[in-house]
Amino acid sequence: MVYYNFRGSIFVEELVNKKWYLNWKVWFGILISLGALYWTFKDSNLREILNSIEKAKWLVILASFPFFIGGILLRTYRWSYLIKDDTSTLRQRYNAINIGFMVTSLLPLRLGELARMYVFAKSVKRSAVEILATIVVERFFDVLAILILFVSALPFVPIQAVKELGLADIPQWKIQVIAWSIVIIALAIFLIVSRFGRSLINIAVPKFGLENSKIVSLADSLFNGLEVLWVKRRILKVLFLSLLMWTVTTLTFYVALFAFPSGNTTLGALLGVEGTIFLQGVLCGFVALPSAPGFFGVWHAAAKTAFIPYATADHSSILAFAVVIHLLNYFLTIILGLEALKNEGMNWGDIQTSDNENRECSK
């Protein structure tokens, strides 16, 4: 019988006890966000940014919202392929995902994945460790899909024009070989671990006397999740859904970019689909850095960085895009999370005080 105490994480314990200010990781993330905000806006004109926001076509921005929701729905659908003997409903997975995103937006230390794990394990009465393992596997496919799309778009992005990168004298084919080698090596390691990892663990456990180790228990749950991928070629379905999901997510930004004028054209026309994929890849890289809740600062810095190869893009329009789209995504994430809490019959207090009683997740 497996029980899960949500506040088993020391990070959650400090936050709930209002001791978050004692955790250096919280302040480190805040400092990075402040530094990123300073770098992003240090040479900007606030009035010009506000003028660019006023000129934005809000109906076009609104038209990007279905792709935002579509990306979440595809993530929800994909998750079912990662759960062994899954009996959950689309609604249960959708609620857990949105609650997790909301918590990440509101609390430091990326606690959203723990919240997602807790909510879903409680809802479907499964082991929380088992659910966490599926989230870990999901994250790998996210990284793999982003890398594949990013590398595919790279030949069409004028990165060699950026002198600071020192790529002007490097042939495009060499850049592609290096980039694709990283993708192939990452995929090969994953395939080997997912296929033969349990056998290696079974050999190592008795040899090093780790039979009762918690790490072995976690690894066992992880390999359960990995082995599911080899049933009926699920691994191909998950990879396809991952690529589709991130393509749809990229379209959210692609459509929104057309709402922001830049000279005689728009940011969307300047970047095109390939440039927007490049933007999405840079965003994912930056938001992986420690930051304040909601990715403030790093999100904006990523948008500015992704436009560096596109020297003709209007600087104020770029920052207007970053400010508006980040805030809209931020508030929409919170709204969807609150709706999901309501659907689960929970409130914010349940997330914060769920450690007061043990939650039976599975038998």
C-alpha cells in the first residue's frame, strides 16, 4: 500500500510554513529574473513599447488562443500513453495538468509538477511515485520534440549573421551535423535506458546491497513507465504526439506575432514558421533556467534573444509582443488552473495543506 504526503518535499514544507524566504534557491531564481528583466528593457523606450501595444491587433491575438488550448489537450491525450493500465479520464488528466501549470506560475521552485502528481494520484488512486515517473518520461519527449523541431528550423534562421555567435565562418552543414548528432545521441541513450535499464538495475541492486533503497523504488517506477512505451509501439505514438503538440504550441506564437506591426510588415511575416519554431526553442531553453514564478524576466529575455538574427524587426514591437503574450499566457494559465481546481472539488488551501493527512494513492 503506497501513501503520499504532498509536503514530503522540503521545498513545499518551507513554502507552506512561510519560510520560503530562507531558501536560497528562491532568491537565486528571483535574482535571475530581475537580471533578465534589466537586460531585456535596459535600452528600451517605455513610451514606444506602449505605442506598439496600442497598435497590436487584439482579434489576431484572440485567434491564437485555440492553439494554446489545443496544445494542452494534446498534452493531456499524450499522457494516457505513458500511464500503465491507464483508466483515467481526459478530464482528470486535463485538470491535473492545468493545476500543475498554475502552481508553477504562482509558487517558486517549479512546484507545479509535484502538485500535478498529487492531484492526479489522488484523483485516480494511483501511486504518486508511479505518476511522477510518467511526468519524467513526458519531459524527455518534450525536450526531444523541441530539439527535433529546433534543429529542423535552424537552416532557415539567419544565425550566421549574428557576429557575436562566431558562426559566420562555419558552414551550415557542419552546424546541422553537430545539432542532429546531439538529437540522435540523446535518442539513442533514451532507447537503451528504456529497453535495458531494468536489467542493469537488477544486476546492480544485489551487488551493492540496495534492495531496500528508496532510489531503487523510484527507478523501478520509472522503468515501469518506460516499458509501457514498448507496448504496441507506443513510443512512436508518443513521439508523434509530442511533435504535433509542440507544433500546435508554436502556432500559438506564430499567429500572435502577426498582431504586432514592425515597419511595413509584422513580426509574424518577418519570422515565418521556421523563425517561430526557433523562437519556441529559445523560449524553452530560457524558461528551464531558475527564475521567479511565472518565468518573469527569462521569458522576455528569450523573446529578445530569439529576434537577434532578425535585425530589421522593430525593437519596441518585440518587447510589446513579449509583455502582452507572456501576461496573457500567465493569466490564462491561472484561470484554467482555478477552473481545474473547481472541477476536482478542491481549492488553493487543499494544495497548501494537503500534508495534514496522508493521501492513499494506490494499493
